[in-house]
Amino acid sequence: MSRLQFLVAVAAALVSSVPASAHFGLLFRPRTTTAYYYAVPVVEVCIPPVVWVPVDAPPRLFAQPLPAPATSGKEPPLADPGKKLPISSESRKAQSPTTGYFDSYAVAATGTAARGDGLCSVSFWNLSPVEMTLKIGEKRTTLPAGRNVTLDLERQFQWQIEGREVQKGQVAANDKGVEIVIRR
């Protein structure tokens, strides 16, 4: 190997092991950086120490405990599961399902006062798959399938689904209203 080839091989090895820069190390200038800092004002705050002074007043009781009253001696009888609770005859008529295509359910009165005009709330529910026409007196109302219509009626009323027989409805004196569910 000639001397020139040896020098070229050594120079190539040295150049390949040195990291290359974009300017080949000749025009390299370090980049200057500038940092900005905001001055934060510092205020010394002196908080006086908290001093806890116990008070000799007795704690206030909100409810005075009382002993339970003495038992009368005999336990009350257990409920008979076969015995039904007493229900008024008017509510029983409204709650008992009727034979046919509809059921009637009483709506119990809440704590609100009774209406002064003598009317009560009557809801007609159409749970059948078809739309029906409801007749109350001479008034006709469309009853969509799967929907309900609520009307203000007197306590005794007559209603009819078009194409079917006339039905009599009644709301008991102690009830708020009635719901009539049409199933077919």
C-alpha cells in the first residue's frame, strides 16, 4: 500500500468518527438564548396566633332524652294474611276490574283540597294497538294508541268508545278521580 493511500484511509477514518454539523464545524457559532423572568412581589404577612379559650358553659341539648313508656302488658295481635282490609263500597266498585275490554281504577285523594267546581279528573288510557274515538255526551275526542287523555268531568258520567256500548262511570266521594284503561 502506498503512503498516499494510507494517509487517505486514516483521514477518512478520522472524518467519519467526528460528528458532522451543518457547517462542517467551520462556521459554528453558539446560539444565544434569552430568558425573561417576571418579578413577583413578596409581601410579608404577620398573622396573629389563634388562641382558644375554653368556655365553662354547659353544652346545649337540642332534644331531651325521655324514657320509653311502660308497656301495657299484652302485645297486639298479629295481622291475619288471609283477611282483607276494609274498603269502601264506592272505591271497591271503581277498583274491581270490569269484564270486557276496559278496567277502571280509583285515584286516591291527596292532601290537597277538593275542587270547588264539583269536577274531578278522569283519565282514559288507550293500551290497544289502534286509535279510537271517545264520546262523552256529544263531545268526541281522539284517543291515540298507547296514549292517554285526561278530562275534567262530573262525578257521574257516561262514556263510549265509538262502535261499542255506552258505559257509566262514577268517581267515589273520597277519591280524586278515576283512570279507565282500555286494553283491546
